[in-house]
Amino acid sequence: MDTAAIIPDAPFRSGTTGKYKLLIRSMTPKFNGYEYELVDADGKEYKAASPKHYAPDQLLRCMVHFKVANASFVVTETLICSKQDLATAIPEPPKPKPKPEPKQTVSVARGMLGDPIKSRVSGVYKLLVVEVVRGDKKNSYVLEDAIGRKYKYQGKKYYKEGSIFGCQVNTLITKGGLKATVASMGKHPKASKSHRGHSSRGGHDWLPAPPVGTHIHIIYTPMGNKR
């Protein structure tokens, strides 16, 4: 291969947001993709993530975003383009077994989370963002419920790892059992009304609320003996 063909670009020389060729220095497998350490022609380092697996020493076309801070150029974001014409994706290697999470951290975080499988009802549940892989069009998420079950979701908005959000979870009973999928994120959970059945209501709870400005007077007359 021609040596000039694998020379990356130098984004900082222009300081303009756009697409540049960056060289893969190293790759770290993640639960839902890969995190890449990239380098340009001047030796400056960048980090970006992708669901696709690329080998080191290949060039990736990336969208590099700049801003000016303290009279110098600063990279605000680096995204790997979904379409590549220089690097070739390779088959994924066997993924390592996930490490057990610390019990204390899990108990604290999961105490705030919902359990769609236990509830067996579609609705808004709080889920924990345990991993996010940023893309140029959509971000890929791995979410966790109170029991530690994992759910996958893709969306345009960016949510940080470790944050908790209300998610619309749809449940469906299939031949293989109950299936739960995340339809959207960023929802605001509403107070559940499932615990207010007719059997637990007082004698007056079923009455509709009177219109504003209307006063209801209840007159109690003791019953005497009939003559």
C-alpha cells in the first residue's frame, strides 16, 4: 500500500467543522459497540464511538466539530461517519463476559428504577442509562431496569451515562413469554391510578367534584319514632 494513502488529515490547521481522515490508534470493545482512539497528522488525539468494528491502523472519515475558546480552536465533538470508503469493517470478535457490578452502586441506582416485566403493563418507567454509543444520525443506548434487565434503544437526543430518565416501555405477551421494548426516552412519569380501586374508596370518593364556585350543603335530620 502507498504510504501516502494512509496519512491522516490535520483538522486543527483549518479549524473548520467538517469531515476529516483520522487514523485508528487503538480500539476498546463496549457493550453496544466500540470506542476508538484516533490521531491526526499532527499527532493530536481524538475519541469517537461506533457500533461497527474496525481494525487499528486504518483511516476513518470522521465529522470533527470545532469552536473557538480562549483565542484557540477546541474540538467539541468527533463522530465517525456511517459510510466509510477507506476502512473496512471486520467481523466482531467474541465479547468479554460483563464484570459484576458493585452491589452498593447497583442497589442505590436501582432503588429509583421501574420494573416493566413485573408490572406487565405498558407505560412510563424510570430506566438507567448504562451505556451510550454516539452516531452521526442516531445514538445507541443500553438501559437498565430495577432488576438489572437490559433494554436497547436508538434516538437522536443525547443522554449521558449514569443518568435516569422516564422511558415509554411497551409490553407484549408472545409465545416465548412477556416481551418489553423501549419506544421513547425523556418521558415524565405520571402518578399511577391503579391503586385507587372502588373497593378502597370512601363513601364519598366516587362522587364527581362540584364545579368551581358551587357550594353543597348537607342537612342532617335525626329520625324520630313514627306516630
